Amino acid sequence: MKILLTTLNSKFIHSSLSIRYLKSYCENISPNLMVKEYTINQNTDFITGEIFKQDCDVVAFSCYIWNIENTLEIAERLKVVKPDIKIIFGGPEVSFDGVDILKQYSFIDFIIFGEGEQTFKELLIKLDNGDSDYIGVKGLIYRYHDSIIQNDDRPVTSNLDDIPSPFEGNLDEYKNRIVYYESSRGCPFNCKFCLSSTIKGVRFFSIDRVKRDLKLLIKAGVKQVKFVDRTFNAKKEYALEVMQHIIKEMKNNKRIINFHFEVTAHLLDKEILEFLKDVPEGLFQFEIGVQSTNPETIKSIDRNTDIERLREVVQIIRGYGNIHQHLDLIAGLPYEGFKTFKKSFDDVYNMEPDKLQLGFLKLLKGSDLRIKMDRYGFKFLNKPPYEVLENDYISYDEMLKLKLIEDLVEKYGNESNFRNSIRFIIKNNYNGPFDFYEDFSIYWESNEYHTRAHSNNSLYKIIYDFYVSKISDNIEIFKEILKFDFIYNNKNPNLPEYLLETDRIDMKKKKHSFLKDEKNIIKYLPAFKGKTAKQIIKEVYFHKFKFNILEYIYEDYGIGNILEEETIVLFAYDVNKAINKCIPIVVTNDFLNSEE
């Protein structure tokens, strides 16, 4: 019997963990068990053809909200051209209404619901033996004559180490890819919008198993290990040991590998925070779900969040400058109207995360909010991704406004390209971040910028034009700050005309003289010691500003804090760094005193 495990990932760089678990758990059942991955960006006719060419007896699809519609189309085509093929669906998108799905789609033979490893194995044994008595296979939905039968639920696997690791043998396929990984299953919390709340408790793989897997993935040269644990730090000692192991294994590894964790910030105590202070720059990335700061909303979704402690922890980690922090908000939750969302937005934005991920509530199958959707007046299309259009607290028109704001936050707020420029605008012209983004979104839409794509350079010009036309005060100050952001984020930049000075001077000779002086290299650029000026000049940039811009940024952009003195700033670039890719340094006196 020839079996194919497959799925459609959202991007080529991603890899599916679920189908690899199934393969590792069932490899002793059949030597003809294959894994093939595709993406939702590929043509469904092409994917159908590729699967058909494998000449399989069984095809099992892992189904999610992002791939279910394409998967259904592919499976139907396969059944038309190969009626005897057995088609199995599993995954969160079919686990909660499997009976209805089998009634609607006659080309699906089986649905596995819940944790699938053991159910899949028992089903394969039945199919291989020609045994059509499936009544004892827990976690299975199947056809029996003209009926649809749903067997009893499958109890969750108590000892996760019973599932063999999928990360054995040749791991070349993972090089430079994002690998999803779990060290635990379940969640200690019970958030009503999340599927993790449907399974009580948290189970952990053994620490030795996790250490061994991570060592192999690091050796394989993956791009990122994305932990899918719903709360990675649910058990402090366990999480700490995993992170310590990663640091140890990465110590002599020259590749840039990032490890992404979903953490609950208020559970990070003093010991963990002290440990995080010395984590190598860019090695870890934290995703922290805030979702809302409105007490009534938090209570309605059964969220357990100490907002003040969360704010304190985020601030401490931000001060370390070594860990990217992504903070999540969800629009469309119960009791979260436009005005209360504005406060939630400002609360989280002012925590200054590296990325504010503004999502929109999806009523996932099996979630408590979907079950009780009438209570809150949720309106949504009952098709993936099940995103809420409006509810009793926020209108569709207001959700559309938030969609536009989300786009601008992604383009401007979540990119270091505009960090100081946006902070300056908000500090000196608006009551808070949301007011700025709302005003900017009106300008953006009125100019129909939302109807076309934009280059990075065009985004700088748009924010400049917005400032000149809508604010107009202190234009020269803003121009210097925008120029600083442009230079900081673009190695050896060609400044656009609107940022250039008409009386700019040629500093070429001064730059070479400065870089030829070994005292300057030792003082400002010790990493370049022993290199020639010709070699160094490709990695740095000098620019004259009208005032001490670094001091001004440090003093939090107050108009009255400007020290009006021409300042030469040296920008030293290191594009191989994960976070601090550029270091700006004031070198005014030594630069001006350099002999030409």
C-alpha cells in the first residue's frame, strides 16, 4: 500500500510539523509512506497532477483555514480520475464538524479528529489488511453504507515521547527554512477565541528529546525554529533549560538562526529576566498576546493577564536591546468598541514593541466564541478564514478603518525605517498613536494610496508629503529626522532630492582623511582595525545634520530640546546583525579636524 501525507503550506519556506509526526509514528506500518508539501500559491491543477503521478492508494491531507478550499478542490479532482483512492482529511479545520463535511463532500472517505497520530496508525493497519470494520478506531469519522459514523473521541497522548521524533536522519530539506516545533501541547489558559482551550492541561515532551531535536535542527542550518507551544513559559524551569540549551548549542555556530516563542509576559519572573539580559542579539524572538487592555473584554474571553506586569516586563526586555518583541491585538472581541480599541491600541503601541500585530477576530470552529456567537451579535462569513465583519460593539465601517490603520502600522510602525520620524510626529502633534494613524489613514485613502503597491522610497516621500501638507510646523526639524531614518536604514544611501540641502558640501576628502587616521578607527570603529580606508568606506556613511540629532532623539523629540549646532554623524553598518544593523556615532570634532 502506497501512502502520501501532504498539505499546502502558506509559503514555500514553511514546513509542516503535523504530517511529519504522522510519518514518524507510522513508518513501521509501510515502507511506502511519503511526505510531499505544496503551497497555496501553486495552481491546484498542478498539485493534483503531481499527487496523481505518485500513484498512491491513500492520500492524507492536513487541513487548516488557509488551505482547506484548495485542498477540497484537489481531493475532488483526485477522486474523479482515481475513484478507488482513499482520501483522508485531518487537522483543526475538519476536527469539529467532520460529520457535516463528509455529508457535503462525497469524495472524502475518512476524517480524523483530535490528535491524529494513533488514529491514523490504526486506520492504516485496517486499510492495509482490507478490514472495513472501523468501529473501534477512536477519533475517526467514516462512511458506513449510506450513513456517517463518528466514533468516540481519542484520548490525548499522555506520554508525548511515544511519538517518534520527525527530526532524525537526513535533514537537508530544512536548510534555510522555517521549521515549526513543539516542546509541549496544550495551554494553561482558557482563552475563548483559541482552539487550545478545547483541550485541558499541558503535556511536555521530555527535555532530553527536545534538546536532541534542537541540536539536530541547528546543525541542519534552519532559518528559524518557530515554537508552536501556546505558552512556551508555562513551566518556568523547563523553558529556562530549553533556552539555555539553545544558547549553548549556538555558541560556536556561525549561522544566523532565530528561535520564536509565544510567551506570557507576566509569568516572566526576575530570574528569567536576568537570564534574558545576556541572550545573544537576535537569537530569540517573543510573541506576546495582549489582545485587549479593556477589562470587560479581557473578562469576557476568560483571559488571565496582569497588564501592568506585562507592561513592566516588555519595558525591561526592550531595554536589553537583544530580543525582538511582537505584541498582538485583536479587533472584534466582545465589548471592544472603536473607542475602547483606540485605548487598547495606544496602551500596547506605547509599550514600544518591535512589532505590533493587529489581527482581526476569527471565529474558529470549536472555539467558545463561535459556539456563543449570537450572544455578541457576531456577523461573519461561514467560510475560511471566518473573520468577524462586525458585532454589537463595533460596526463594519469601523472595522474597515482599523484594516487601513493595520496596513499603515505594518508599513510604518513595524519597520525601523520610520521609527524616529513617527515618534516625532506623535510626540509633537497628536494626543496618542491611534490619533496619528487614524489621521494618516484618512490622508492615505483620500490620495488613493491604498489602491497600489509602494516601494520603500515612495513610503518616505508619502510621509514627508503628509507632514508638509497636514502638519506643516517645524518642517526643517522633521526633514532632518526623516533623513536620519533614511540613512540609518539604507546602507550608503542615495538621498532623494527633497531631503538634500542646496548648500551641501563635498565631504569626500574629509571622509578619507578621517578613515586613514588609526586613532579614529580605534576610537569609533574598533571592529575595522587593520583595514584600509578604501575597505572601510564601503561599510560607513557620514552626514552633516543641522543639530545634534542623536542627543535630540535621546531627549525624546521635544521641540525645545534641540541643540542647534551642526553635527557630523558616522553611520556604521553591519547587515549581518539581526537587530542593531547600524550604529550612529557623533564624530563632529574629529571629522572637522581631519586633514584633507
